[in-house]
Amino acid sequence: MRSRQYGPDLTPPWKKQAPAPEVAAERDLVVEEAATGFCGAVVRCERTAEGFTVTLEDRFGKHRVFPLVPRGFLLEGRVVTLVRPAGPAPSRAPGRTASGSVAVPGARARVARESRIYVEGRHDAELVERVWGDDLRIEGVVVEYLRGIDDLPAIVADFAPGPGRRLGVLVDHLLPGTKEHRIAAQVTGTSVLVVGHPYIDIWQAVKPSSVGIPAWPAVPRGEDWKEGTCRRLGWPADTPAAWRHILSKVHSYKDLEPELLGRVEELIDFTTLPD
């Protein structure tokens, strides 16, 4: 027989846990997983074969996936139940790409032009793709990387720029009197535009506030800049992981310094305008 006092659930009312408040698993929300103590920011929330999960990223860039279960997380020391965030509200305003351009829904990538944009390294290329990828596909401009600037004169000669075949180059640390400035002067011409930002490395073009640090540390000359930066920020000596962490914090042009924004826009204009 069922107890009239307890009903089908025989747990006394005074022993039942109060339901934890529900909190939407919005991106960048920092929570702690109750069972393991793993603390990190929400990266994504998605459906899997086992049910809905949330991916957290700790301060070292490490990712872990956890199921969305009741009372499974702590928010500022308080037990909560993470739930899927609500979808974006419909809007009549035109969407924007990560670069701030008006988005073109359903647009197909244009056949690649002969003109190209070259950047120094893979990190540079990934950052440009992150912010300007949609624009570049619509314009048909391909971004390639050089693995350094020392061989730029030979690369430009091999590319054979000319009318309808322009070459734009983005250079790190392009300041008067530097090696980069001297090499850029050798190749700049009617069909070749070399522009640059003042930073030692493309990492510095990401705003410190976006990464969650007060500033990029000063690293003495002669010391590897990336490794020195990781040491001074207390990050593991794993520069690929550090870069993945930095790149994950870039969501739009608002996360980048103006000195880089203007130069990339200049290169896109140069490689897409008619001769």
C-alpha cells in the first residue's frame, strides 16, 4: 500500500534536496564541475549520443567535457543546474561577420582570384581566418603563410605579380630600421603591397583584456618571446596550447588591436580592387 503521508516517493519531505537554480551555459561562464573540481569557462554546449554536454576550458587551455546533469556544477560556490542556453532571438537587422561586415546569408565562396595575401606564419593565418574568413571567401582571396620573411624577395619573384595578380603581405614588427622594413622595401611596387603591425608577434595583436590578462609581458631581447610570455603569465611551456587558448578568446574584430585591423583591411582592399 502507498503511504498517504509520502505518496509514491517514500523520502520524507524534510530529507528532500531543494531544486538547484537553473543557469544557462552561456559561453565564457566560469563554473566548477562538482564531482571533479575542474574549473573552467564554458566553450560550447552541444547534443551528443549520450545526451547534452558542456565543454569547459581551464586557464591553461585544457578542455574537458561534462554531461549536463542536475546539481552538477558550482557557480561562485553555489550548486546550480546548467541548462542549454536559449537560441538567439530573431532579428530583422542584417547579421554581421566577425570582421563587422554585413553578412550575406547563403552566399557561396567565390572562385579564388589570382591575387593573394601572404602572412608570416600559421598563427597569423589562423587569426586572419578567424576574423576575416567569411569576407575573404566572398571576395575569393586566399591567405597563405611564408614561415618567416627572410625569403620574401624570392617568393615575390616566383609569384610574378602584375595586373590582375596582386600580392599583399602582412609583416610582424614592421618598424623603420628593422630587418623587416629593409626586406619590405625591396619588394614593394605597383602590384605588391607590404604592410605591417608594430608587434613582435601576432599574439600581441589580441587585446589583453580579451585573453583575461592585464597586459602582454615584456620579454628581453634574445629570449624566445612566446616561451618567455608563457613563463611570465604562469602558463605551461606549451606554445601551441597557449595559442589555441588565445585564439579561442577571439570572437570578432573587437578582440583585436586597431593596428592590425587597419592593415588587414588595407590588404583586402588592395587585392580586390580593379586595376
